[in-house]
Amino acid sequence: MGSTWAWRKSSASGKPEDDCVEIAWTGTTVLIRDTARRRGPVVVVGPDAWTAFLSSVTDPSVHVDGDVTPVRP
């Protein structure tokens, strides 16, 4: 799964070797993985859940409510 998608790391994560999470857009879902475990589990969320999550990061009064499915590579 890791080589199929263009993974992006947050510019706010610090140095390139710092551990963080990466995301990839598949065209229908958002994939999320730990940079320290790139061959580890991947979390898959739909665009609505991803948008709600991003909103909650910028506005703590927003409640995140969406399906999150762990996927093993």
C-alpha cells in the first residue's frame, strides 16, 4: 500500500527525520500512517471524517464523528 500513494508529511512536523504522521489521498479516502512505522498499520477515513478531524484541530468545539477503519498492509 505504501508505494502506491503519494504520502505527505506536515510541514509543521519539524526536521525531515522527526517522527510524525503522513497522509495520502486515494481519490476516495484518506490514508494515515506513522512515519516511524511506514510498513505498519494504516488508518483509512472518508473525506467527511477527515474534514471533521481537521476542523476539530483548528476549532476544539467541533466534535469528530466518522467511521475509522484500521487496515493492515
